[in-house]
Amino acid sequence: MTEEVQKSKTESVVDIHGKPYRRGLMVLLVLLATFAGVLMQTVLGTTIPTLMRDYNISMATAQQATTWFLLANGIMIPVSAYLATKFSTKRLYMVAYLALFLGMVIVYAAPAPKPSTWWVFLVGRILQASAVGISMPLMQVVFVNIYPPEKMGMVMGMAGLVVGLAPAIGPTFAGWILDKNHIIFGLTLSNSWRTIFLLPMLVLGLCLLASPFVLRDVLPNRDIHLDVLSLIESVLGFGLFLWGFTNVATDGWGKFDTVILPIILGVVIIALFSRRQFKLEKSFLDLRVFKIKQFTLTTIVIALITMAMMGVEMMLPLYMQEVHGLSALNSGLILLPGALMMGIMSPIAGIAYDKVGAKRLAMVGAVILMIGTFPFIYLSAETPNLFITVLYSMRMFGIAMVFMPLTASAMHALPVEEAADGTAANNTARQVASAVVVALLSSVTQNVITNAEPAKALKVSNPLHYADKLIQAMLTGYHVSFALGFVFAILAFLVALFLQGHRPQHDVMKGDA
């Protein structure tokens, strides 16, 4: 085949119906819309103190806005593989975007803040998360199918702008909104937590209007049978497991009926679900992808890196506001260089993967993450903000070196026809890890602070001494959270040692072929 014919073939992009479409325009729309959705995951990071005051709720209750998001997200992701195979790509995207839009509207229009109406806020968050649970893994599956394997690193680098940058920039975006009123295109935006959802809602609305004209059916569909029992087991198993962890923050680890029992039942049902998937000829979620060693190892490392990232990312804004006394905006600005670092490095790391493979990048990235995390364990009330910014940026540099290259490696380890199942399994592991670590750190931090708090009588007899003791109690709680993040980074490095040195080629484990 001549070079001209090869070039012509590469430039000819058609959907599954044989109709040409503008791939770049579709990718841009998917990136923008999915970015608006994934932003919802951490956009409340710097908003927790504001929600605590407005709704008169505790930190643990306010954190439910994040943990319930992760819970619903984690439940929906395993279903995404079935939906992507069963239904039209275009229609599935449009339904997901519409659900996400409605979820944003519900939160934006939630009744006047008070504890009795908090559930309305959570309903909107759950709807948002359910939509993201479809659109985010669908994005990765689409990219795998519309680009050739040799561009996998570059493609996953683009996806990293969404999966990595959106959560990283969320706290800064929220802090900017909460700082003061803003005028954009002649419109005055108030410094309310409601406005945080307004701008992404406008972007998503435009994407939703353009979807019928830009999106195309690019994933082959087949009329597969829905195994209802698998669906029930998936929802109940992951739902109970994650629900148990979300209750830890409010009820503590000793609560049997709302924490221990749901976690145990969840594990049992997930085990039954997994066993059933290996027995079915047409599985609801093909867990056989875990027979591929490289896919399994990369998924484990990604989950651990996610836990290390969330270990600092969810607690650092609280530390900056409660200990350093910074505003929501200034605490967000502390994180902004790190978010920009993630955005810059994700595409570069993707390109580097195409040249050097996953193992080297993962090991170097994990080491950088460890170096950037360890000093957080010793932060004090006097630690300079610039020092924190540098450390956080170093962390995000390391995370970017691991995150997208390993995602590309996981996808490249699978046959293209298993991309939907692989993406669902990979993202489920990451979301489960996120939900578990947020619940774990919220509960541990809250418990440590509560146990270390000075007696209330001291507040009256010696207010200054009381304030100093209270800050020390907060620091103790945050130090524990940061230490756990450091441990997860170490574990990620240890697992990365067993990765392949070069790009994998469907390397099934011995004895599992």
C-alpha cells in the first residue's frame, strides 16, 4: 500500500453506519461535556466550610456531598459496559448529558439551606454522579475505538485532561466563585455555592444542544441479553459496600447496622456477582479482563494512586481554611499550580508512554509522589503557603506521570472488543477506591480531631490557649490523613515494580489462557 493511500485511509473517518464525521469536533464536544461532569467530583472541596455554615451541618455530613457522589458513580460504572454495547453511542451520550444537566439544575435550585432540605442537594448530586458514571467510561471506550493503537498514549493523554485535570481544578474553581461576585459577558454571578454549578451547567447545555449534530455512533452495538440477576447483584453489592463506607464519617467504625453489616454484605454480594460473571457465556461485566496481568496490575496501581491523590486533595483545602485561616479562593489558588501541572503533564506523559512504556513512568511518578507527600505529614500552622504550593505541584506532577500512561497501558493490554468491559472494570476500581478513601479519611480525621479537642471549659477560662489547642487538634487529624496518603503512594510504587517494561500485547496470565 502506497504512502498516499495510507494517508487517505487514515484521514477517512466514518461511523459504524459508514457515514463520515468530524472526529476532532466530536472529541472536543465529548471532552468539554465530560469535563463539566467530572468537575462535579471535587468541586465542593473548598466549599465544605460554606455548606457546613449554610446548612448548619457537621463536616462529616457535608462530606456526604462528595461520598454520595462517589457512591452513585461507583454503582453506575459497572453498568456502563452493558449500556455502551446495547445502545447507540449518540443516544447514550445525550441521555447521560441530559441527566447530568438535570442534576445540576436540582442542586442549583435546592431549597433554602437548612438541615431538613439537605436531602434535595444530595439527590441532585446522585443524579450528576449517575450520569458521569456513564459518560466518563464511555469517553475512554470511544477514544480507544476511533484512534489507532499507536496513538493510544496521546489519546489517553487527552482523556487525562478530563479525568485528571477536572478533579484537580475543582477546588480552585469553587474558591474563585465563592470569593466575590463576578461579571462575565455582562452577567453578574453571585459568590454563592449555587453559582459553582451554574457555569458548568451552561457549558453542558451548549454541548447538549450541539450533540445531535456532532455526535455519531462509533461503537458497534449488539442486542445482548440483560442478565437481571447480575444487574441486581452489581447494584446491591457495590451499593451496600460503598454505602457502608460513606456512613463511617457520621457513625464511626463501631456502628454495626449502618457500617459493618453493609460492608460485609457488599463484599459477599460482589463475590457472588464475580463468580456469576465467570460462569455466564455472555457476562454482564466481563471480569475475565483481570486474567491479563498487565491490566490487573495497572488497575491496582491506578486505584492506589487515586487514594494517594484524594488523601491530600480532599483534606488540604480544609487545612488551609481552618488552620491557615485562608478564604475559599486563596485555598483554591494554593492548589491551582498543581492542577495546571496535571493539565500540562497529562498529554506529555501520554506521549512518553508511547515511547518508553508504563513501568518506568509509573515508578518515577510514584517516587515523585512520595517525595511530594511526605512533608505534608509535618505541616504546621506556620508552614509557608508557597512551600505547600510547591509540594502540591510536585505531587500532581508525579500523579500525571502515572495516571494516564497506566490507563493507556491497561487499555492497550486488551483486545479492542473488550475495551468497554476493561474501561468499566478499571473505572469501577478507581471509583470504589475514591469512595473508600474519602469516607475513611473523613472519619479518621474527624475522630482524631474530636478526641484531641480541648475541653469546652477552657474556651471560657483561657480563650487563646483553647484556640491554640484546637488548631493542634486539627493538625493532628490532618497529619493522619496525609500520612495515609503517603502509605498509598508507597504501595503504588511497590506494585509498579511488577509492571511490564514495554507496551503490552494482550499478555494473559499463565494458566488463564
